[in-house]
Amino acid sequence: MNNPPKPSHLVERAAEKLSAASDLSLSAPPAHRPVADTVQGTPQGTPHGGRAPDEATGQPFEGKAPEAKIARGADNTGDLAPAIVDLAALSTAGLVVVGNLRTRISEEYRIAVSRILREARSRRPGPPMGELLMVTSARPGEGKSFTALNLAGAIAHNVMRPTVLVDVDFKKKSITYQLGLSNRLGLLDVAATSKLQIEDLIVPTEVENLSILPVGRDAGEVRDGVARRPISQVIERMARLFPDHIFILDLPPCLSTSDPSTLAPVVNEVIMVVEAERTQRNEVEAAIDLIKLCPKITLLLNKIQATTKNTFGAYDYYGSYS
């Protein structure tokens, strides 16, 4: 009797789709450069809305309404962090999708965002919560922070949903440091004490609907046991506080830390960034096995070198549409 064929692994099925010109693939990012056109309008994006009850006491939170604040270090020394992240800082960190000019990579992100959000809309049963989208990779250097920043920017700018980029990468030189927010309190500080309110620590940007939650001070020196509450509880509470928001979580690579595996059951969807022609199949398979508790995993092929003109950017616009 012939044995039934062995079902293909998730990454093999994904690879077949990618080889058939899947639309979840991105060109190689350009060198960092200022965004051509600034976004018009008043800086917005700081979360707002009703409060969910505290999971410990069952009583409503009494935190202040969200506002842009200048935060100092815990010892009130050091340089002041910015009260708002300007477009120049975002551009230096790698944001390329915001502006009035359409480029190949901005169009690719528009398509990726539409696919990702369509998948994320299949909500889990329970009380209303914001969308939690985790961005990670198998190994370092695949472009997951660049992808997280531009996905957040594309959602805020094109979908016009309140969007918060949450830095959950505890290494030095994470997106928090790139945006000049290393002196600000953030995610780790909320986990360490119940005296802080998440909404007071979220930093607005000059991009309408886009805000940043820094990882917290001294994140590069995090040790086991430093947080009194698990990060997953803090993130779930944040999603309950702001059910109309989309949260893009920038996490470390799966094969570097256990953080993606820990948060996989909490989020609505995982976006796994795979670097074209560099990341090995066995690395992607091992990474997917670590986050398989998340019901939705999307592979996003990054840094594809365009070889033909059958791609976005081959048409010259006199103007643009947003």
C-alpha cells in the first residue's frame, strides 16, 4: 500500500506562492534619504478613548487624557527627549512610504498593508481590542525594523487608522534609539511599575495618525526578572484600552530571543520578514515553529532586486493621488 503524500511545510507552501510573484514581496529598500514631501496637517495619532478596567482590581483606570509630554530620565538628569517625533527623524530611521510622491516601494507597501489588514480582520472572540500585528524575522539584518516602521507609516497615512509602532526590541540601537527616544520611559517601565499609564508614554509624530511607544530606558541592560508584569499582559491591556487602534510590534528575530515565541499567542497576526537570496529555508522553518501558536503567519519577502520594468515606478506621474 502506498503511503499518503506528506503534507508540505508552511514555508514550502509560502515559497510556492512567492515564486508565483506573490504580492507580499518588497524591493530592496533605498538608501536613507529625506522624504520628498512633508505631510500636511496637525500632528495627531496619540491614542484616545475609553479605559478598560484594571485586570487586578476591576476598577476603571483614572489616568489622564493622552497628551504629548517631555519625559526625563527616572533620575531627572540627562538630555530631554523630544515631545514629538518629526518627519526628519522618521526619514533618517528609514521611513520611505510617507509623502506626496509615489515610489515603487511605497506602492509595494500599500499592497502589503491591504493584504495584512484583510487577514487581521478575522478577530478572535472576546471583548473589543486593537489589532496587534507582530513584525519579526528569523535572523538579524533582514529588515524587520525597517518593515515595521514602514508598515506603521503606510497604515497611518493611507488607511488613516490610529497606528502605534511599539518597540519591543530590547537591544541597543533599536527603533527607540534611532528616533532619539532612548531617554523616554516606555514599555519596560510600564511593566516594572503600576504607577505609569501607557497613554502618557506614547509619543506622537508629525505623520498624522502615527505614534510611537518606546521600549523604555536602559533597555539594552534588561535582565531576567526586571519586569514585575509580563510584557504580554501590558500589550494586551494596551489593546483593550484602545480598541480602534492598530499596534505594530517590532520584536527581535525569532532565533535570537524567546520574545516572539512568548507573544505569538497574544497577537492577531505575525509578519515574518524574509530576506531574499540570503535567509535559508531551514532558518525560516525553525522560526515558524517557534511562533506557530499565532493563528495567522504571513511571510513577507524583503530586499528583492527588480530586474525588469514590469514593476511599480515604470510610469512617470505629473501628480499623485493619496
